[in-house]
Amino acid sequence: MMSNYQPLGYGVGIESRRGTFHLNLEFADVTRPGDDKTSWHLRQRAGYGPACSFVGVLTGRTSQSGAHPLKQTEGLKLAYLVAVTDDVTQCLRAGVAPGHDRQVMIRAEHLTKGEQMANAPGGPNRKIN
């Protein structure tokens, strides 16, 4: 993958029967020119929790639903984090590790929650799920 990763800026602990699964992700925009979807590769930062990675995909042709390029706002970063957190939670409930390059679809509810968290009093540093 690309080497221009940057920290996502938020860490989250996901509780499971086996303990806490810590996510501290970094991301790179891997959208291909001309695509009608925005794709980010997200991976666990070195030294944090088990290794795992995700390809977050936001589809659509409008600025609200995923045309490229999208500004990398705090709300958008949080939307990707919420979607990955939901996916990891489902994996852990099923008793499996998330693995590498899992495709995660960014849905409208993730965008809404990300924007709400980014604009909430006190900022976005609070419980994700």
C-alpha cells in the first residue's frame, strides 16, 4: 500500500469477552482517479493492539455521499472510525479477529454520527460505540 499514512487521531477500546480490543488507526486515501467512491486504507498503528487493516469505502456521486475528492474533515474521519469500530465489534461477537484489508462500507448513519461527534460540545473525544 501507499506510504503516505497519517494518524486518524482517535483511539478506541472495544470490549469483548476476551478483553479490550484497542484500535489506534492511521489512514491513507487510496481512491483511484475518476472513481465514484472514496476509499481509504486504514491500518493499526505500530505498537497498538493486534495488527489489522481495513479498506473503508464511501460510494456515491454527491458531496454528501462520497464523490472524490472529499475534504478530510473531522466528521469524515470519525465516520470511518465509527464504521470500522462497528465492523470490529461484529467480528469480536462472532469470535473472529478482524484480519487484514477487510472491506467496510461507510453508510449514511456513520456519516451522521461522525458529524454529530465532531460538532458536539467538548469535541469528538468520547465513546464511539
